[in-house]
Amino acid sequence: MRHFTLFFLFIFVGTLQAQECPPVNPTPMADDRLSVTLLGTYQTGVFDEGAAEIADYDPINQQVVFTNADTGTVIILDASDPTNPTFVAEVGPPSDFDSDGINSVAFFPNGNFIASYEGEDTEDNGIFVSYSSQGAIIATGTLGVLPDMITTDPLTNGSNQIAAISANEGEPDDDYTVDPLGSVTLIRDFDEITLDFTSFNSQEEALKAQGLRIFGPGATLAQDLEPEFIAVAGDSAYVICQENNGFAIVDLNTETIVDIVPFGFKDYSCAANAFDASNEDGAINLANYDVLGMYQPDAAVAYQVDGVTYLLTANEGDSRDYDGFSEEERVKDLVLDPTAYPDAATLQQDEVLGRLLVTTTLGDTDGDGDYDQLYSYGARSFSIFAVDGSLIWDSGSEFERILAELLPDHFNSNNDDNDSFDARSDDKGPEPEAITLGTIGGRTYAFIGLERVGGVMIYDVTDPTAPFFVNYFNNRNFDVDAELDDDGTNPEAGDMGVEDITFVSATDSPNGQPMLITANEVSGTVSFFQLGGDLVSTPTVAPAEMAFSAFPNPTSDELNLQFDLPQSGRISYSLLDLHGRVVDQADLGFRSAGEQRETIQLAGLPAGTYLLRLTTERAVSSLRIIKQ
């Protein structure tokens, strides 16, 4: 098992829209409060071609539909027996529409469904197609350019009957010479109205000052915004613009876009936000750096608690990387401002921060050609936001800490290679991609899919101000080759590249038990899981953070430790080098709660930088130590 390090460097960062540092909580521990059991899997056999991306479930006919990007079609499954889902039909767009692919599908409450298809060329509008439950075409209509997501969440608002909403991304061509308008299409009685953002062009500078990213070469705000995902609550739709790090609010009664709200930035210098920045250090190394993360969620869901609407986001991150324009760069290839980053030579080493991908569109705050602040993609977390954009809660570094504990040999793996330990640490880590909500036993749970390493994180979000970790499961077999010699998916490999998650309540489920359905784009699989366990238990109370200091530091021979135990118990220490190797460790025995002191000897250690880690039954705290 690989060692891992929790490496906390406390560095002040003052930048617009970076949130205040949250407290550091112990690594969450999984329990059986919500158990997960695999029921069955439908396998397309297609590897890494998006053969199962977006899925939805219909309780009336007990069917599942999912998009197959490899064929540009929708596949209908009979899910009445979730242990053995079976093929019903495969449908596509009308023969007279030149489609470049299918992007989304969703059921109506009556068992019919709707799908969105993109046009053949960059500037072509997409279309929607409404189908019967057996796949017969009922109606078609026009959407905006590059429809990405279509949803039919309950959308009855006053006298308005909105049947579906489409987020139309409007991406540029590869040369970045054509950049269509991003837009949102509202569909009612199969009549459609498409809204764009041209009325907000005059607000571009003000919104950029608040943290909205408008950065495409020569693009107006209306061209640059790329609607990608939709969450609906009450009379409003919240439309995620991932690359822009913000969301638009659509009033469904007036059928207008009423606001654009930036998400802001995550401060990775906060101890609670430690992350692994290198894929070339050969270890799990969660550290703090003077870096800001752009939340950039892909998926989101909205819910209301006590009459207040909250937005839950899976903070994947995304960049623009075209032949005609690319914003991506590695930290080691930038010129860093010597005042902001006096330790640039160390930071830019591959095994530290040098490999991290960042944007070149932000960070040169004084315009002198070097970078005063680094901005990376995504936040490696899920968040809860108020609809004014203020952050209510964020999972911080919990995803990577949980993965370090539960999957140490496959930490931050890629989604198409079962021998790829740490491969995604320099990019977006576990890459939270999908999110959905479900209510079980009177409590509300968030299910967050991780696109790269795979699997689903489960959190109790009944109280939006105090979510807590419940469980993590991953139906992926890392012990076999992911791909067969004939380029198909190895059926023993399980699920890879979770792209979408659907929750099914016990009332709607074919077996009377709550279920979760995942669509997995790399393995081309759709899997069914039963959810169970002690569903109404209350959360355990996590112990408080352990205060910890060491002096003198730097030191030549001995180190005095002072720590404040939140509760009585055994405590030990480990000393690790910067490659995560343990060079010294000892059990300090049972200690009473409260302030404690200890002296450890370092005389025999070579000079260098080390990580000192104190460990109790439920808490881990670490400090950087310099041995002279």
C-alpha cells in the first residue's frame, strides 16, 4: 500500500471572490448508513466511445433510456428486472436531419421521452425529438446551437406549462473563427422559444470583475457563455455555464434570463482544501499551495429546504483547448512573479506544482507578463451554493482524502487505464462529474459521480449547512485489463467513466427498493444498484480538529511537539520524506484529552524537508519540518 501525506502549508491569499478558509475536519469514515448493492449491468461492449452517457428512468413502463454517442442514438431498456436489464429498441433522429451526435435524453411524466441532437456544422441549430415509450417519433423542433442537456423535471409554473428546457452550448469551431451564441430553449406544447444573452453584453466588465470568465478571442459575452447543464427548482431554472465559472437564472413564468451569477474561486492555501498537484511524485501528497480553483461545475441540482433554494454542484472543471486558441499551460512553463512566488524554483519542479494545469487567461493581475496568481480547473469537490452565488458549504479535500484511504493503490487514476495510479493529480484529480439527489427514510442524499477514478460519493445533505459523508462505492475492477484486444470493453472491468446518475425512489422502483442507475461512458455500461441500510440513523459527531505545533523549526537534532487532543486515546507519529516514504515512526501511547507535549530526536536524519504526521483513531494532522 502506498503511503500518503497530508501536507498543510498556511499561506495568505487575497484575491477577489476567494472564499474564507473553512475548518479542517478529520478524514470522513464510511459506514453502513446507506449500503449499496449491485443488481445488474447492461453492457454495450463498446470501449471509450461514449456508448452510455446520459440516462433516465420511467416508472410507468419501468424503462431506462440512455444516449449512445458511438452510434448517435437512444437505446431503450426494459428495467422491470434490474438484475437483468434487456434491450427493447434503438432510435435516432429523423432521416432528413444531418446530425453530428446525440447529447441528452429525458423522460416525460407520461412515459414518453425527448432527446436532443446537435447539427452537423458549428453554426447549425440542433433539434429535439419527442418519442413514444416504444420509440415512435411524436414531434420535432428546433433548438439552439449545440444542445448539450435537455431536462423535463417537473416544470409546472403558475399558468405556464414548460415541458422541457435545453441548454445550448454554442461552442466555437476548432480554428476559433466561428463562435455561435450560447442559448437556452424553452419548450411548451412542442413550441419552442430560444433565449440568448445579448442583453447582458453591456454588463461584461462588471461580471468579469465579480469572477465570471469571458475570455474567448474576439467574443462578446453572449458568444462566450456556454450553457451546459440545467437545474430546476420552483419557478426558476439555473443554467450552468461551466467554462465561464458561473450560472444564469431563467424565470420560467416570464420566459426571460434574469441574472448571471459567478461562482467565485476556491482557495487551495486553506488547510481544508489540500490537494495532490503532481502526477510525477510517485505518492499521494495532499498539500496546500497559493493556487485558486475555478469551481466550474458540470452537473448541478437544485433543492429547497424550509423555502430556501440551494444549488448543489459537481465541480469538475474544464478548459478551452482548440487549434485556434488554448488557455492551458503547466505551472513549470509560466513566468511567476518573484514577489508573489519567491519560491518559484521549488514550486515549478514536476514533483511539486510544476505539472499542474492552469489557465493563462487569469493571474497576471498587474499586466507585466508574469503570473501573480495561479488558477487551476475545477475544485475537486461538490458544493452547496445559495442562488446569489454565495458558498454555503464545500467538501474541501474530502474526496481525495477518502480515496487515499479507500483506494490508495488507484488514487486519482484515469478512467480508461487500470494501471494509472496518480495519473490525474496534475489535472482535475477525481473529477466530480455527475450529481443527483434522493430522499430515503426522510433524509436527503446527494450522489456525486467521479469521472476519472470512478464510483459514487454519497453525502447526507438534509441540512444544507452541514452535510456529512455516508459512503463511497466503485463498481470497477482494477485487477483486469480494461480493454479487450478487439477494442471492446472487458466485461470483467465493471464501470469506468461515470457520466450520469439517476436516482429511483422506492415508490418508483421495480423491486420496491430505492435504486441508483449509473451511465458510464468509457466502459459503455449502464448499472443498477440497490440502496439500503440504517436509513434513519443520525450522523455521528466527528472529533474536533487537533491543534498541533512543533519547535524549533528548522531544527538540527530534536523537535518539541505540542498538541491538543480533542479526546483521550492512543496517538502516534510518522515522519515522511517528500516522496511519501516513512523514515521514522513511533507509538506515543495513550494520552488524556487536552494539551500534551513530546520531544522526538532527529539527530540521525539527513538534512532536508520532511512531513511530520500525528495520528489518532479519527484525526490526522501534519506539519512540514526542516532538518538542518
